[in-house]
Amino acid sequence: MSDAPLDLSPRTGPDDGATPRPPRSRGRGLLIGAVILALLGGIVALLIVQVQGSSLYYYNVDEAVAQRESLGDRDIRIQGTVVGEPTEVGGDALVFDLAFGGESVAVRHLGPEPPPLFDAGVPSVLEGHFADDGAFVSERIVIKHSEEYREDNPEHVEDAPT
């Protein structure tokens, strides 16, 4: 046996002469984790806002009229058929009635000009809200299309090759 003293100093690598590194600070890792968590939270919040804004609930006129009090002034989509001729009032509003399921509601359209097919007897979807006077204030009109054109005018529609 050798009488040489036992070397208990920490090893730093093969002959690199470097001093051992102090342990890493946990503060940097916590900071990175907090930043990642904040970014994820922001993304989730943005998604929630976008989904809520793009998903207006859809009501038929009879359903919307029955639930008018609970709907308040919340934005919704309402569906029905235009009754009578729409008339311009004051140059910036279009007024008409919309009916479905035996109920009707007075409408004031304050949005952009309605689509070209908009007229009396045309099924339409309106986006807007109920006003304090009970009228529906519309900001957008969309025409509900059906398959009637194809049935009534087959010569105007070419079938796609199968």
C-alpha cells in the first residue's frame, strides 16, 4: 500500500485547469417560465375574445321576440322574411318588418347598403340588437339563399362534371 495522501478535490475535467462552475441561479429559469406562462395566458385570452366576437347566437324572429327581455341589447343574428317594401327614412336608415313563425318585428337598418337581392318576401339574416323601443337595429343584412334558383332556372346552372 502506498502512503500517498488521497486527493479529494473535485474534478473539473481532464487537464483543463478550469475552476468548477458555481450552481446555476434558479432566478433565470423562473423568469423564463413566467414569460412563457404570460405568453400562453395572452394567447388563450385572445382566442376567447375572438370566439365570443365571431359567434353571434342565431334566433328566428319568433324566438327573439319571445326572449327580447333576456336578450337586452346584446348583439344577435335574427332570421326571417322581409314583410312589405323596405323604405328609407332620413337618408341613413332603412325600415321594414321581419317575420317568422307568426311573429314580426320592426327593423331599423343602419348598416351598409343591403345586398342587391334584398326585397319584400326575401328570407334574410340580420345582425344587430334590440333597441329600447323594441325595434331591432340591424347593422348587417345577409340574404338566405335556397335551392329554388336551380329548380326554377335549370338552364342557367351548369352541373359540375362528376
